[in-house]
Amino acid sequence: MNDETLKLIAREIKEIVEERASTDWGNKEATRAKIRTKIKECLKKYNYPPEYQKQAIDDVVRQAEYIMNDE
């Protein structure tokens, strides 16, 4: 994937997390599931390689949880 596509994916995923995350979202499985679904839709939209999608989604959710727990 080219750098511009990866930048678009990163921006869109950032918006997804910011829109749906709250300070206690890490404790709510339903919210995490919605975030995972939206991230997966974003990755598919930009033809992100399917074999790497699960790892990418897990990494984003883990990073978002870490950031939210630091605040």
C-alpha cells in the first residue's frame, strides 16, 4: 500500500476511535465491538490486505485502550 493510502486509513481510524471512545469504553465490550467493526469496514474500504486485518484491528484497539487509560 502506498503512503497516502496508509495516511487516509490512519486518519479515518483516529476519527472512528475518537467518535466512539469514552473514558470508560475499555470496560464495555459492546463499545469495543462497534469500534472493531468500524475499523474493519475502514480497512476493507481501502483494500487493506485481509491477512493483516485482524492484527491491525487488535493493535488499534490495544493502543486506544492504553491511551484512554492514561487520560
